[in-house]
Amino acid sequence: MDGILIIDKPEGITSHDVVARVRRILKTRRVGHTGTLDPFATGVMVILVGRATRLAQFLDKDEKEYEAVIRFGFETETGDRTGTPKVEEIVASRVDELIREVEWDGVLGTFLGESEQTPPMYSAKKIDGKKLYEHARRGETVERKPARINISLLELIEKGPNEIRIRVACSAGTYIRTLAEDIGRAIGVGAHLSELRRTKAGKFKISDSLTLEKLGELDDPWSALLPIELAVSHLSRFVVPDDRIEKTRSGLSSRVDGSRFQIKEAIRMEDGAGNIVAIGIFDEVENSVRPKIVLR
């Protein structure tokens, strides 16, 4: 059995815990995910089961959408509410007054588009084979290269005492805790991420999800799996001729109309019935698609 599960991750457990729970419920070891959420965060986790785990590389770069609460008054060591405050909290009444006076459309608008963002020390990003948070917990600071990110949507949902709730759509690899700190610095006051909920990952929305509890209550939890084809439905399609199916499964290339594809483009290779045979890469020199991942 192969497919995709959209889980609404609860607060207080790690992404690894979610995968472990799914493995126990489905009674299978072949389970993975396409994007980590911090323990205090909730929302959409795309879980891949069976052969679908081989397609993670085509999903982990998808745009993500979040709802987040930014609390003003102080920054923390981790950039979120789980960390130790860096400085004393500013008088709450002063912060509340500042929040009410800010012209938020203008401030948030400055963060739209492409920019460079330095990964926070408390993150799972690996440098020289070790996760940054492992260095941070030892009191070490590691030099980090800024990464290119893109924020396509950033809007105010509501204002509250000493905090705001925002909606943000951004490229994969964007750290919302760093964005929260940067927004605070833009208005001249410390800030940290208080709540984070992922509402969308690529084509998968929170409305498509189910909780771990609901999954465990199903008589047939496998029935909750979405078709494996959805993982790569965004890729260009090439129908493999019947006489090339077995050759494709053996890793042999097939000639194609080169004008249809981009250089090094990933191609969904299907049989006539729409079943995925392989994911291939377009070779512009030979005008062919060479299988990269074969799904038997």
C-alpha cells in the first residue's frame, strides 16, 4: 500500500513523533514526511507511505502557508516562546500602544518578495553534518550563510494586547521565527514567535488533514491514504509507449519531443492508464527522458 496522509500535527510532539505514531497505526516502517514542524507548532504535515517516500524530494520545496502570532516586548534565545528571554520585558502598556500606532500594511509590505535570511541557531538545518540546535545547546555559535527566500503573502489578521496575528505564504526553508524577530526590529521593539500553525503545504490544505487520533480510530486507517499520484501531479507528463514500459523500469531512456520540456526538468512518466512508471529527467542533448526513480 502506498500513498499520502495529511496529518494535523498537534502541539507538544516532534515531527519524528508523528511519523512514529503513523508507523504504529499503519503497522509499517516505510513512512516519512516532507517538512519538519517544531514541537510547539501545529498544522499540516505531509506524510508519505510506502513507495511514496521516494517522492519526498518533489514535495519538500513546495510553498508553505502559516498563521502565526508574534508577541512583542522581548526576543528569546530560540526566537519563539520556548526560549529564555534575552532582555527584560518592556512595559506591556507601552508595547500595546506601539502596536496600535503602527501602520501594519506598510511595515509588513517591506518583507514581501525575495530576500536573504540567515537560519537561526535553534534550527534543524545541518552544517558539517550536525544540526544547528545541537551547537546552540552547547553554547556554540556557527557561521551560517544566508539563504534566498521568497514571501508572496504577508498580511495582518488581527491585533491583540502586545501581539499580532499574521498570515504568511513563503518559500520552503523560510523561518517564521526569524521573520517575527525581523518584524519586531522593524518597529523598534523585541519580538518572538508565540504561536505557529501551518495551514498549507503545496497543494495540501489543513482542510485535507486528519488528526492522529482520528486516524487511529478508523477501522481501516489505510483508507485515509490519498493517491500516490498527487505527490507528483504538478510535474510535466510523458506517456510511455507500451513497448517501452519494461525498458523504462529497467532504467532505459525514451525519446521525446524536446520542445515540450525544460533542461533537466523532472518528468512524470506514466503508462496509458495513468499509472506512474517512473520519474525521469529530461536530457536536452539526446532529447530523451531518463528514469531517475522507478516505481514498480
